[in-house]
Amino acid sequence: MDYPTTPDGRYFVVAGRLWRKSDPRLSEAVLGRLVRDLMSARRAVKAAKRSGDNLSLEEARRDVDAAKVALGERGPTWWNDDTDFNRHLASNTPYADWWAEESKRSLRPESST
């Protein structure tokens, strides 16, 4: 599924909420490795929850966070200014006007030809 991306490429939007995109300066190889690390850590979170192992759960959550920071989705921003609207509703940010137009566009019925 494709999600709308803000005009500056910093965020994608899901259910009206902004989510930071990965740093576009990462090479394909590094991006692939980090995504694999993230998915492995998420599987470890699931397994730790299932087993009730709180120590493993804490460790797995740290691994998820570390992968997301390395991807640029958390931690310091990968852009020059330090503004960060991660997880904010788009309608409550400087992207509000863009999001209002984008939302209208997505509600328009496709014309059939």
C-alpha cells in the first residue's frame, strides 16, 4: 500500500498521522540490513511477549529502537532543521493545508473510462 508522502519527503501519513520516513541518504545495502534488523527485533518483541520474558522484551524493544534510530525514523532528524512532527496529526502541524488538500484528493471517486 502506498501512503501519501509530505512534499518535503520527511513523512508519510497513515490515518492522518505523520510518521518519519527512513533517511534517503542510506544506501540500498545499508537500508536493507537495517530493515532486516528491525524486522528481526520486532519478531523478538513478539516472542518475548508470548513467553512472558520481561528481560528479553526489554532487550528486543531496545533493538527495535536502535534500528529505528539508525534508519532515521527516530532520534536526531536527518534533515537540517530540528523540527520533528513524528506521530503528530498532520492537521495540527505546518502540513495541515497540504493534508487537507491531499485528503480531498483521496476522497474523489476515480473516473471510469
